Amino acid sequence: MRKPRDYDSELKALEDKAKELKTRKVQQLGELVIATGADSFSADELAGALLVLAETKDAAKREAWAKRGAAFFRGRSRRSATASDRDTGGAQAQSGGTQSPAGGTGAA
């Protein structure tokens, strides 16, 4: 005989997972605001800028923004790898700089 499913516990587990994902998304968005330096703007300024972004239908502008964002994240991963190389010493930072692709994937 089949065991009956406990729909209530499954629903509770799904709700908990959704809440966790939403919390993580909010935290990551906050980290993004700080990482880009946008935390120096007021909430009204940030909201206005995000509204303009959300209302923009121009594909070329959105693509340009996406490329700039991707470049920002690529640059951050290189900078964090370089910063960790600097922490280990000057001579190692130079040799680590020549091996940045391998170091960059490990630091990310």
C-alpha cells in the first residue's frame, strides 16, 4: 500500500524555500548597490534610476548596460584576485599577475 503524501509539510517546505530565496535575492541586491557605490545615493534617487531602467524598452541601451555590468563584474574578480595576491607578498603578486586566469577562477 502506498504511503499518503503529506501535502501540508510539502507546502511548508516550498514556502520556506521561497522565503529563503527571496531573502537571498534582497541581500544580493543590497550587496550590488554597495559594490557599485550606489549606496551614496538617496533611496529616492535610486528608485528613480531603477524606474527609468525598468521602463526602458530600447534594446540597444539595455545591451550597452548589460555589457557595462558584465565588465564591472569581470573587473571586480580581477581586482579581488590581485588584492589577494598582494596580501601574500610582493614577489608572489608579480608571478600571480601572470597567471591571473587561473587565479581569477579560484578567487571567484
